[in-house]
Amino acid sequence: MQEFLQLVVSGIASGGIFASLALALVLIYNAMGLVNFAQGEMAMFATFIAYTLIEHGMSYWIALPLTLAIAFVGGVAIQRLVIKPVERAPVLTLVIITLGLATLFNGLAGFLFGYIPRSFPSPFSVQTVSIFGAFASYQDLGVIGVSAVVLLLIYLLLQRTTIGLSMRAAAHNPDASRLLGVRVSWMLALGWGLASLVGALSGIMVAPVLLLEPNMMQTIIIYAFAAAVLGGIESPLGAVVGGLIVGVTVNLAGAYLVGGDLQLAVAFLIIVVVLIVKPNGLFGRPSVRRV
Amino acid sequence: MVSRLRRAPARYWLVGAVALVLLGLPSAVTSFESSEWTLVLIFAIAIMGLNVLVGYSGQISLGHGAFMALGAYTTAILVSRYHVNYLLTIPIAGVIGGAVGFLLGIPALRLSALYLALATFALAVVTPSLIKRPVELTGGVQGILMLPPDPPQFVKDAFATVTNGPQMTSEQWLYYVTLVTGAVLFWVAWNMLRHRPGRAMRAIRDGEVPAAASGINVAGYKTLAFGMSAFYAGVAGSLYGLSTGYVSPDTFPVALSFQLLVGAVVGGLASIVGPLVGGAFVYWLPIVSSQTISSQDWIPSQISSVFVKAGPAVTYGALLILIMIFAPNGIVGLATAAYKALRSRLRGANEQGTVQMPPDPHTVG
Amino acid sequence: MTRLGPRSAAMVACLIALAACGGSGGTATDPGVTSNSILLGVTIAQSGPAAAYGTIANAANAYFTYVNSQGGVNGRKITYKILDDGYNPAQTVPLTKQLVEADQVFAMFGGLGTQSQTAVRDYLNAKKVPQLFVATGATTFMQDFSQHPYTIGWQPPYQGEARIYAKDVLANHPNAKIGVLYQNDDYGLDYLKGLTDGLGANASMIVDKESYDVTAAVPTLAAQLTTLKAKGADTLFIFATPAFTIGSLAIVTAIHWAPLEYVNSVSDPAAYMQIAASKGAKIDGAISVGYIKDPTDPQWANDAGMQLYQKVIASCSTCKPSDGFNIYGVAVAYTMVDVLKQAGSNLTRANVMSIAGSNLNETNPFLLPGVTVTTTATDHYPITQEEVIKWSANAWHLQPPLIDEQVS
């Protein structure tokens, strides 16, 4: 029983990590109906920028907002330079471009920063707290807490502000939105900027746990996909809930069912099963395809 | 006959020339270089299959490395454990790949392009860990070694008479095996795509609902495309294992699946020559970016050392993005467009030409 | 003046001719060797998942640069051609063939990766190209010398290291309940085999073993560690690569478990242990083995070998001096140069291989004092001596004596 509880609690902790990156994926999807395969690499790169700033003496609490700002600008820049020219291109082109971005950022990070794993500071302590006899650290809880706050802010933005409405409209029906006066192109840029910012925050939160190195997010992105898909790729709440469920499921399946070496395969299975059985996930709304 | 030759489109001449060059290659280059071109052809075969899936039927797969792994391990297990003749294992590998692909194509029907990309991407990532599991069968992390196959005597003699040079090596033999296999598969694909299945797939790619409305069996053709592309990948995987002489979980990382898709797109989707161009691109790019550039004296050392240190990844990523933005129809598309522009300029004012139908929009999605 | 008879003239002519032939026979060479250079080649991961190891080749090259600046080996400068195979054996094969057939290297030196080097082992042996000092401790590269006489490893075999741990456990903790966390690849499995073999009849001391795939996300290791704790293990062996080792040590403390920990030598550089400690891991009392000097260990600050290392590594702009992989690269390059020096003017592949595989007896300034690099006609394991080290007060402390662990 003790073991089961610990597996669940640890699963929630790692789920928080998956959720934080999944939120960025959800933002991009809300902005342009696309899954950004480069989200993890962009998050990692932003974290390296933060690392470099801190290494040069800047305080963590100044480097953090500065990095988020840089990430936001970077995201907008990428949208303007790379995505805008192919806005109307088919899905395949966009998928390949995001994959190209992923390769580019990964290679660039390796080139600029090297591959040795580095320690990254966390604002939360490593002290553990007991939950019904199972243990989680303040760092783990911090990741979940920050994700929850981000979730709230995203929800407020998308559902309660005009800008959020414009963003969603631009993604759903760009032509009609233009007719209504929405600056579609800038909405997309905003979406990318925000997603990049959320990704950077995720990277900064999880680097203390994962150790900072260029390949840090390579498998996290798969778990994040599973979380986003399970929760419903349009839904920020789904991303967080999905993340936690994926974390717990992977732990339990690894311990009791398939063995520790197939944990990632479990995530893959989640993706496939959800997409086939209930493609809109737990919280997504079924979309109607117009003929 | 002669008039038919004269009227044949320039394309056919090009294909003929390329075929001749490929046929004579081993006699002109070293055995090692032949083995390099074997790898290019292997990629071309896999990309050809992927092309059918992505370019013609409009489904994205980021996981075809898994089918290559399936084909390679089929060959490796049959050859090393059951002592089946290695040539026989090549079609077997294809059939097994094709069957699995067909079966996977059924649930894939329910996924939109984006989700299919996601699911197949996840498949590619977990493939190595899945290979490691059945240790008895796959050799686990140790992998399976295979001896390089010796050319049969009559082929050796034929080669010796034609080239009057050193004895045929196993690498040159595998080159010809790959070339012949590739030619056969190329011909099959070309024929299929010229006739009804090809038209049906293109119709599906351009709009599933209208295609279904006109009576095309959408589900049937889509799963056929999946199965066929997996067949090609399985054959390519089998040849991959034979020419490398070793299969192991790390031989099929997610990067391989990515390379196949990149090769298909960069070569030129929905084109027949594209796969060969794509295969060459995928094989030579890392070598060019890390070796050739640094050995050229006319490039200043600061620039070339950046290329080398940054590694193929940065070059790859940057090039990919540029090609997608400026030449989304791939290199073949670029060449075709340039050729057409040139031709229309040359024909100029004289010939208004017949009314051109708008070119096939290469839309997927 | 006496006239030389025709017979004597013929004799003199013969002697002159003989002298001319004999003269060139004394400087026998093979491809890759000219009168003033030697070309060595390597395939190593410098991109992709294993890119962290890529610095080994750069560090080795730094040592070659140093040797070249001192005049080279017997007047010949060493050129080291480094190719990136991305840790993919399917790329290792064509790149190796290129080095051998197109670039005509004299020998392959320091190739990385068990799967990668296995893929080309048969080829290199068939072509009689030395596959020297492969950068992996997989036991097969030393154990199977008789089947592959052109291949030799360098570092202590993983199985040997694990046997030392087994001996330590049997001697000092005979009632231990052992749990093992291992990476599911040749690396982790080799260690596991060594431990199981070393425990012999006592293998039942292992109450549970859990594996993880290299694609795992570090936090998910909590599942395996929780299971090991639940099965009652009080001694934990971590056969993992650095990032996973650090993560595991932190998780163990986080789930309030305090087993005796054995950390493997690849992951034990002090820099990594200190990162683990900063993440809250309680690692005092952890045990590992060492055979090479750690650049971050203050006890070697004034050591001649360490100072030479610092001088050498400075010429590699991308190498961090504190990285344990770099001193490894320099140390193995030292052995390579030693072999070339010993070959003298008889710079043939066969001779170099015979020295490396069966006639090595070297003291290496970068290895722990007392550790020798030795091969004989019956012993093809260059390094088999290691010393147990224990972690306390933020550093490793040597626990003499040196243990020489032979794997038959």
C-alpha cells in the first residue's frame, strides 16, 4: 500500500513536469491548430539562456523574467520569420518546419553550450513533505503549483479577454476573423510568443529536476504530447489533468505491468488509444468538419 | 519506333541516362563508394514507399523507421538463426512489413494528418526500446551480426569479363542487388500511380469527402497506401541490415524516421524521381557538412569550423526550413519549375502552346 | 695496385646490392604512415543522445597536439581524423570503411560505443586494421581477443568493476539485501552480469533488479526506486549513466530511503556527485571505484600528471578541464603514443597490434598511482586495477589497497 501511494505521489510529481510543457503545446494549438514539435527544444534553449545569464552573475529573480521576455520575443520572431511565409501551406509543410526548428535548436544548444549535464537552481527547496506516508519534494509541488497558476492565467486570457477571443477566432476561422477586423497574423504571432514564454517557464521549472543539457526535453515532449492528447489538445485544464494522469499511469504500469524499461511505450500507448477511441480527449469539444 | 523515341518526353531520356549511370557505377568507382551508393539507393527505396503514403494518399508518417527495423530484423533473424538464404529474406521482410503496415493503417484511418504525425512520431521514439524487449528473438542490445554475402560465381565471372578488373566484392554485389530491387519497386510504384490506384489516391489527397462522394473506396486505398509504403520500408530495412552487416536497437533511432520524411519532402513529393534525390540528400548532407566543407580550402576556416562544430543538426535544420519556405515542392519541384520556366522562355512568342491545366496542387491535409 | 679478380668484383657487387636491399627493409611501413606523419582515425558520437562522450576524442587530439609540439613520435606528427557517427552503428560502418579505404588510416583508435564498435569489429579484423583502445568497458572487447586479435580495449572491464563491488559487499556487508537499478543496454547489463557472477553462490542476495530504458525521463525512475525500496533492499547498486545516476541519488533521498549506495565509475566524477548533493541526495558513505585521477580532486593539485593534463587540455577550446571524460581521453592517448614510440621504425599494423595487445607495460601519469597498463601473451586486459573509493565530506576518499580484478 505504501509502495502504491508513493508511486502515485511520485507520478503526480513527474506529471507536473509533463503538464507544464503540455500547456505550451495547448497554447500553440489554440493559436493555429498545429502541434509544435519544437516546443521542447525551444524551452530547453530558453533555459540555457537563463543559465548563461545566471552564470554571468545575474540574480535568479532578474534572469527569470528577462528570459521569459526574451522567449516571448523569440517566439514572435520565429512566427514572423519562419511560420508566416508558409501560413497557408498544408499541414505537412508546417510539421516539417517545426521538426526542422527542433533539430536546429538542439544542434545550436549543443554547439553553444556543450553536452555536459549541468545543475540549475530552483526557487523551491529540496525538502520533502509527507503525504499520507508518501513523499514529494517542495520542488515537485512547486512545478505543479506554477503550472496551476499558468493554467489559470491562460484560461483567463483565452476565455475572458477580447484578445483571447480574437486568438481563438483567428485559429478557428482565419478568413471570417479577418472580415471581422481581427489582425489574424498578429494573433498568431502572439500565440507563438505566449507558447514560447510558457515553454521557457516550463524549462526553467523542470531543469533543476532533469539536469540542464541539450537533450533534456527530448523524451519529455512525448509525455507532454500524451498529456495534451489525453486532456484534449485545445484545453489547458486538460493539459494539466492529462499530465498528472500520464505521470501516475506511467509509474503504475511500469511498476506493476510492463516493467520499467517500457515506460515510454506506455505513453505511446496512451497517445494511440486516446486518438483512436476519443480523439478529443477528456476535456476537448468534438469539432465538426464542414464539407 | 524512331519517331516514338523522338517524341518521348525529356523525362524519359533523363531516366534512361540515370539508369545507365547507376548500372555502370561500380566499375567506375571504388568498392567503398559503391557501398555508399547502395545506402543512397536503400534510402531511396524507403522514401519511395513513404512518397506513396505522404505524397499520393496524403497521410503523414514520422515512424517509417519502425518498418525498416521490422524488415531488417526479419532478415537478420531468418539468416542468422534459421539459415534462410538471404536473398529470399528480402521479399519476406517486405511482406511482413507490408502486413503490419496494412494492419496499422486501419486505426490510422481515424486520425487526422496532424494526429497521425504525432502517433507515428511516438512510435519511432519507442521502437528501440521495443526491439530490446524480446531478447531471445532479437538479441536484445547485443544486436545480430551478419556475414557479408559473397557474390555467386556466375555473377563474379560476368563482372570480371565486363570490367576486366579486380574480383567483385560483396559490396558491389549488394549494390546490384539493391539496384535491381529498387528498379523493380520503382517500376511497380510508377505503374500503380499512373493508373487507377494512383488517381484514386490523388483524389483522396485533394479532398476525402468529394473522393468518397465519387465512389472511391477511401478506407481501402488509404490502408493500401500504408501497407505498400510499409512493404517498401521493410525491403529497404532488409537491405539496410545486409549492407551494414549488423542490426541493433540503436541502428533505428527516431532520427532515421525523420530522415525518411525529410528525404521524401526535400526530394519532391508526388514525384517519381524525388526519392532518389531525397535519398542522396539524406545520405550526403551530414558528410558534406562535417567533412567536405572543412576540407575545402577556399572557404575561410572560421566559417567551415562553425559548420563542423555545429554539426549536421544545425545545417540540417536550417536547410530544411529554407527549403520548406522557398521550395516546398522539393528539389525536383524546383527543377521542374525551372525547366518549365526555361522552356516557356525559349518557346516564347512563337508558340502560345496549348492551354495548360493548372499543375497538381501538392496539398496534403 | 692489386686488381680485383672477376670473382671478387662479383662478390663486392653482390654485397653492395644486398646492402641496398637491406637498407629499405629496416623501415617497414603500412598505409597511413609517411616519413613524417601518422594518420589515426575514429568514429565517435559528437551529436545526438551520446554527444557528451564526444569530448573524449577532442581531448585525445589535444594530447596529440601536445606531443606533436614536442616533435612528434620518432619525428612523425600524429593526425587524428574524428568522424561523428551519432552513436548509430549503421553510420559507424560506412564512416569506418571510409577511414580505412578512402582516407587510408594507419589504425582506428578510441572508437566509442559497444554496439558501434561491435558492428565494425569483424570488418577491421578481416582487413587487419588495428581497432585500438576502444572507448568502452564492455568486457567482450578484451575477453574475445583470441577471436579478434586486432581489437583491444583499454579501461577496466565493467564486469571486473562489478566483481570488485561484489567482493566488497561479501566482505563488509554479508547480510545485505541488494537492489539493482540498471540501464537496459549493453552497459548496464554488463555490470549486472559482473555483479551476479561475482556474488556467485550468494547471488540470491539480490532481492530485486529494475531496469530503465535510456529514453526514460529521469523523474519516472521514482517508480523503479520505489519498487526496490518496497522489496526491502538495504543496499542499492546504480548501474546508470551520469544524468540518471544523479537523478536516482536525489530520488532515493526524496522517498526517504537510505540504502548503502554503490555508484559506478562512469558516473562517479566528483562534479556529478556534488550536483546530486545539491539536489538533496544524502550520499555520504557511497562507494565506487576509481582508476583514473579526478581533475576536481584537490589532492592531485600539485601532482605532475595532473599539471601535465591541465597544460594539455588547454589547447582544446571546447573541452572543460573539470570533465572526467577529458582526462580519460588524454590518458588513453598517452597509451597510444606510448605504443607508437615502442614500435619505433617498425611501424606496421601487425607490430603495433602485437605491442598493444600483448606487450604493453606502461605507467600512465593520469591514472592512480600504482595502476599499470599491462598486456601479455595471456592477458589482454590493459587495465584491471582499481581502488575502492568512499564518499564523505564532499569528496571521494581512496580506500587502499589497489585491487587487481581479473575477468577470465
